[in-house]
Amino acid sequence: MPAQRTLRTPEELTAAGLLDQREVTEARAVGDHYAIAITSAMADLIDQRDPEDPIARQFLPNKRELITTQAERADPIGDAAHSPIKGIVHRYPDRVLLKAVHVCPVYCRFCFRREMVGPQGDGTLSTEEIDAALNYVRQHKEVWEVILTGGDPLVLSARRLSEIMRKLADVPHVKIIRLHSRVPVVDPAAVDDELLAALKASGKTIYLALHANHPREMTPAARAACTRLVDAGVGMVSQTVLLRGVNDDPLILADLMKAFVENRIKPYYLHHPDLAPGTSHFRITLAEGQRIVASMRGSISGLCQPTYVLDIPGGHGKTVIAEGAQQQEDGSYIVSDFRGGVHRYVDDC
Ligand SMILES: *Cc1c(COP(=O)(O)O)cnc(C)c1O
Ligand code: SF4
């Protein structure tokens, strides 16, 4: 087995044959702004003969990231406005985000938190800061669910993760702990017995929202990691970002959703790309997204349908971007079926 190594610099990417000489200068300029990392599991998946490779596109720095549009913003979904204490984002009454760590195993070029994650980001919370954040949760009895995100919470050591889990065990009103992670896909070997034991240390119901964007990411090793999680009693859902040149194609997206369901992962969210700086080359229009989502309806099982959501810029939260149901002036709705047929629906109540 080759050494499992994460590539972090333009020079390492070049040595691995992933960038050429011209790209390396551009990559340095990108690296001055945004963190770079690709795990060996993902680097090995890249087809170097394909200039449009969807895995490369997600992880290799590109000079287009140096272009920032006027609408783009450092905090695209407005986390900061809803942060009562370091590490906590409390936007919805019954659930909070706990951002214990701001590093990730890979750095996705389209990341909506790209200004906050990485070695130059906010760092990992100290034990005291975690305790203060957990105190906030303890004092807010309306918090039913704690969502560990970041950064990627599964980069925490099993010891630190189980510490957090054990502290959450003492908060009776918290019933659900959800983790958002890319680790089972980008570093499947990290899903080992210690990590599984750490996840279970709270005794609470655990969900893991797996972030994956292309069916090729669901490698045999990634599938095995998901099997270990589900067999250990972790409920799994998925989250995918709809990205130009990666998965803006109904057939690719359908393959990804089917791969999730085959591995007992319920498709959850399909995110419209956020207005993160230097990511305009990843964005598609809402109408394009709606067309892609509508064409999956009917062509694949209802189990495979994700909910297409937009995080409204400025911190207004997520909204479901309805495919059909546009209300007309006379109060009726125009709805379209999966074949593109158009029908009128009138409320009757
Ligand atoms: C997305 C998000 C959540 C989770 O929302 P769900 O719809 O429950 O998945 C919670 N808090 C914040 C601040 C979020 O941005
Ligand atoms: S793993 Fe998540 S938080 Fe980390 S860079 Fe990718 S999208 Fe951003």
C-alpha cells in the first residue's frame, strides 16, 4: 500500500503530477487566500488525462478562484449574525451548530465557509471554549439537536470527540447529535473502531450527514466505511452541493443518489451553491438547478430524491426551492409533472 498522505502545497501537487508548471504559479496565488488539501484517497481518484475531471475540479486550486464577484461575500450564509458564543450558531430554535474545529481533511474549492476554515481559520476550540459552548446548550432547553460541523468534526481525535459526546450525554434535552462530515469518503480508513466508539459515547441518537458530490467518490473503501457506521447504529443522510462541471447533470446526480440509497444513506439536501468568494465558476442558475431536480423526479425512486435548498444570502436560513407550484394571479397553481407536462391545481379547502 502506498503511504496515505495528504497533499497540501502546490509543489506537492506538482510532484504528484496533478498540476503542471504553469498551474503551479497560479496555485500559489490561490493558496495565499484559501487552504489547499487533498487526501490520497481523492488524489488517486483523479483521472489525469481528463482536463475536466470532476474530482480534480473539487479539490485542485484553480486560477478562477482569484476572481471575486460583487455579490460574493465572506460569510455567505450569515453564520456570524447568529453566533451567541464562540463555536455556536443558533439560527433555528430547536437546533444549534457546534463548530468545534475549523480544519478539514480536504479543502473543497467551492466551500461556503472557505474564509473560516483552514490553518489560517479560527482554529480548534480549546477545552474551555467547548465547555462554554456546551454550557450554552445546557442552558437552552429548547435545543433538541446539536449539529457538529466546522470544519469537519471527524478530524478530531477519537479522544476529543468522545469527550464532547460524553459531555452531551449529560444534557437531557439534547436527543439527537448530528455530524456533518466528508471523512467517510475522503479518508475512509479513519472510520475505525475508536472513532465508532467515540460516536457512541453519548448514548444519544447519532446521525451523520455525509457530504459527497460525485458518484465516483463512493469508492469501495468509502462504501465500506459507511457500512461500518450504519452497522454501528449511526443513521446516515447525505448532502450534496450542486456544482457546475461536477454534478450538474441529472444522470450523474441520479447515480450519486442511488449510490447513497444502496448504502443505506437517505438523500437529504441538495444545496444550491452559495455565494462564497471565488466560486462563480461552480455556480449554475436556479432555473438550471430546478430543471435538473425535476428530471430526477419520476426517473429514479422516491427514496433517492434529495430536497433542493438554497441558503438565502445574509443569514435568512434555508429555503426549499420548489420545482413546480408557482401561484398565479387567480390563486391557482401551475405544476409540472416529471415528463414536463403542465397542469393547473386549484386549492379546495
Ligand atoms: C443548515 C443549518 C442547520 C440545519 O438545518 P436542517 O434543516 O435541520 O438540516 C442548523 N443551523 C444552521 C445555522 C444551519 O445553517
Ligand atoms: S469539507 Fe466542508 S467545510 Fe471543509 S472545505 Fe469542504 S465544504 Fe468546506
